[in-house]
Amino acid sequence: MKKLFIVLVVLFFAENVEAQLFNKERLANLENFDKRFLTWGYYLGFNSYDYKFDYINQNQDDNTDVLVVSDGGFNVGLIGDLRINNYVNIRLEPGLYFTQRNLTFPGFVEEKDFLREVKSTYIHVPLLLKLSTKRLRNIKPFLIGGFSTSINLSSNEENPEDNEQGRFRTTRNTYYYELGFGIDFYLYYFKFTPSIRGVFALNDELVRDDDPNSLWTSNIGKMATRGLFINFTFQ
């Protein structure tokens, strides 16, 4: 269903974009839109979260890696955009992100031991710098990047139970840097923007088990999120 939704959205807007880009009259839509000091909007999108693991001891001959499989998720949020000049904007994009990662730990036989389902609900707040090219009729490509923080409402950080009881714990707060690109399409009544962005955590998110020799966490030096966001913005 997610793939079908993406295809339908892309086809719908591709038809509108094609009609406007190749219109013989070459009409410019929303000519004064970028002259506003503040603009608002909202976005819908999809995400794929992963974890990058650094290990304390790793032997290439041994199976010591934790396998991560992402189920994917979706995003919804708001946009506040502050214009600096024709090419530079500062953006705040608070949103709610839902995702799930399934972790498979080596060295176990039973599923109740080797499988951990990590469901996450993030309040994600990025502060971003948007660098745009000159507007080309009804399109404007851009690069975007910045820093962000999130609160994981499903972290289990304060839960006294750990992996011995089947509870995988992560930190509640995470800090990231983000990099991406997109294209603004100026349509008849609003601006539509598809974008893609990579997100990389800066801090260790693993809450280790109480047992220092835990088979789940003792060999992990750092666990940090990596993510890919695909957002569709409406302003």
C-alpha cells in the first residue's frame, strides 16, 4: 500500500508538472510566493530507520554482527520557513515519526532470545538550512541540511527490565545531523516539494543490560541510528 501511494502521488504531480513545464505560454505560478518573510505548510512522508553498530571485539571469522531489518514507517509534520534571501531559507520541521526495526542477535537458538522488535515513535524536531538555486520558471532545486533532535516515546530507557526479560532499551533523546535535496514545484494554487534526506545520529542510543557480561549488549561499543526520509511537502 505504501508503494502504491507513492506511485499515485508521483504520477498525479508528474502530470501537473509536465503540463506546466512544457506549457507553450510558459506561465509562472505563485510569482510572489518566495517574497514572503514567513511561510507555513505541512508534510507527509515515509521513513526507513536502521542502526549502525560498532563492536568492542569483532572477529571476522565469527558471526558477531547484529542483523537489522527495517519495516519502514511514515511521517507527518508541520513546516515553518523563514526567508533570508532569494537563495537561503531557515526551516523548522517538527513532526511525528513512526517506525519499527527488527534486530537479530547472534549466538541464540530460540526466537524469544535472538529477536527483538524495536518499535519507535519519535517527536522529531530538525532545524535546517535550505540552499536553493535560481528559480527556473516553475521549479527550484535545493540542498538542505542541519541538525535535529528527537524524543523516543517508546524508548524503555527507564524500564527496570532488560534483555533477560525480553526488553530492548534505547535512550529517550537522540541528536542527529541531516543532509538532503529536493525540488520545489510551483503549481497553480500551492507549492509542492518532494525531498529525500539522510539522517545520522551523533550519540550512542543503547541502554545496556544490567549484567556487564550480557550476551546481547556487552560487545556493543556504540549503536546509532541511520535513517532515510522521503517527504512530500505542501505550502
